Amino acid sequence: MLATPKGLRLHIGVYGRRNVGKSSLVNLLLGQDVSIVSDVAGTTTDPVEKAMELLPIGPVLFVDTAGIDDVGDLGGMRVEKTLKALDHTDLGIIVTEGPIGDDEVKLMDALADRETPYCVVFTKADLAAPPAEALAAVRARDVPFASISTAIKADAARVRELILEAAPESSFEVPHLLADLVPAGGHVVLVVPIDLSAPKGRLILPQVMAIRDILDADASCTVVKERELASTLKSLGRKPDLVVCDSQIVLKAAADTPDDVPLTTFSILMARFKGDLVRLAEGAARIDRLKPGDKVLIAEACTHHSMADDIGRVKIPRWFRQYAGGDIEFETMAGRAFPDDLSPYALVVQCGACTVNRKQVLLRIRQAERQGVPITNYGVAISRVQGVLHRSLGPFPSARIAFERANADAS
């Protein structure tokens, strides 16, 4: 992997009415014509994404969206996609050629409701200054703003400064997948199955991320397949500081790993990295109360061809039905699709979220909490139905305690 994956980039969404200069602003920041610019209203249809390095933040992803004021049946579909893009926006840029009207207020409220920081860019400053009432409206919300012209290349620097001013503090943090669990000079054993679902010639993203994070922690690792785990542990000169395995073979890995060696799964690491492990552990307590006829939502972040023994569409449903002792109904949604109404579901099971950013996962967790629907993730759920959740949550005491309390409260 030569480039930072999209899901690990700061997502910067560009929003506003049609023909206010959103696409021109994106092109100005990127220094290239990525988005089509036209005087015809509604030129931008689906969100246009472009990755770049924005120092000192680092890797970012600009998302140029359709006008929030688009009209007609097709326009309504474009607006719906624009609003959906808000769910994975880490930083919003609201673009206006002057007025702060109902459309701009709608965007401000939507970003504020998602606790997403944002700034305002007044365009076409070469033609007229922003109205005094518009400036007052922005200042009343204590929102950073700038007045620029997309026709002036030098104004790109002012917008970059504005982005840095508005960017969340987390943008400047270097997150870790597991480096905080391993001391310098420590050793980790990674258990990586090679089966039909494994991509040919490469490892999946969490495995690659784990290796890099271990190296960044000045530690070392051994990568093995599940059938070599027991012999590898015996051959090591000392006990490893951590064993990380694929969730699908966690039962075997737990049996082969000594009790005094911490063990967890890649998906549980991703639950902490991309979401809120404590909340997701609490949600797993609902698994014990599932009964025949309950409906479970499987939320896959990526889209892929379903394999004969697909983890989300075959294995998890089978394990859940075996664990609950009856028929449970499952519905799968892939990509960024996620229902507004979660009330039909007894439980939501989110995948490891390799391909989406943390913002989107946290919003899903918050949405589920607001609607009173438990949510967990693949790794936590699989460890529960395999009977080893206490073991795989061992490195994360707060999450294990949260699960135990939720389970006790439900009893």
C-alpha cells in the first residue's frame, strides 16, 4: 500500500447552494481541475472525492457535493446524497457568494447536530464584500470564516489557514491501532488466516495497519497462519506481549494461547480505533437476549462479492442462530447505506469499518443510542458467540467491565 487509505484521511466536505463556487474552491485548493466548473446550475451531481496532503494535518479527502438547493426529482436525489455525505464529514466548509439564508442555516444546524466543526467561505470577493448581516450571522455562531475569490490563486493559502483554524484537534494526533498495548522492544504474534476471502497476494488493511503500528512502537512481530500458532508460541524465546488473531478463528487462537498472554482480534482493535469499544462491548450484551423472530442489521462498510462462506452474510448469521437456539432474521446493508429508522432491529452489528472514517462509525453508534437500539461490531459479537469475549477484551478492562455491567443489568 503506497497511499493512505481513504478511511484514515480527514474528510473535508464542501457544501452550499448551486453555483456559489464549491467546485471552483476545491479546484483552487487542489491546484488542479478535479471538479467540473460551469455556469449551469447543478453541474455537480454525485459527491466528487479527491485525496491530497494538507500540511500540517497530513492526508485529507476533499468531498465536493451537489447544491443543497437543487430542485426536481433528480435534484432531490442529489440533495439526499449531499446530506448523507455529512455523516462522514470530519470538517465542513460552507460556501456562499454572500447571503446566509435558510440553506446555509440548514447546513450549519446539520453539522452542529453531528458535532462536526465547520467554517464558512464567502466567495466572489473580487465582485463584492459579504453583506454585513451575513458576517453577523457567522460571528454569532463563533464560526471561522474567510472572504476570497477562487479566481485568485493566492487566496488558496487563506483557505488552508482557515481549514487549520477550524480543524478538530484530533486531526493533528497520530492514532494507534495497538502501539499503546506493546512496550518498546516488545513482541506481538499476528494470526492471519489465508482462506477464500483473503485477497490474493496481499493482506487486508487491519493486518497491514497492525504491522506498521508495531514497527512504529519500536517493537517486533511474527505473522503466522492459525495452524502454526501453537508451535510458534512454543518456539519463541519468551512469551509475546500480545497475540492478535482474525475474529473467525478466535476460538482456536484462544485455546492455543497461554492464559497469561493477552489476546484480542483485529476487528476488536478496529472497534476501538474507528469507533467506541466501550459502547460496542455494551451492545454485545443484547446477543444473549436474542430470540427467534428478532431482526438483526449487519452493516458492512465496504462492498464486495459475497463468498460461499461470507463472514457477514453467512458465518455471523449461522453463529447467532446457533447461539440463540432459533431462527433470527438478518438484513445486510453495504457501503454507506444505513437506515434512518433502526426501530425494526433488535441489534446492529457493524463491521470493522476498514474503508470508512471514524466519524461515520461514531455517528452510527450515536444514532443507535438515541433510538435505544444496541450496536456492536463483528469482532466483539463473534467473540461473544464463541464464548471467549472476556478473553479477547482482556487488554481493554473498561470495555470488559462495560459488557459485564450491561449483561448483568439485562439479567
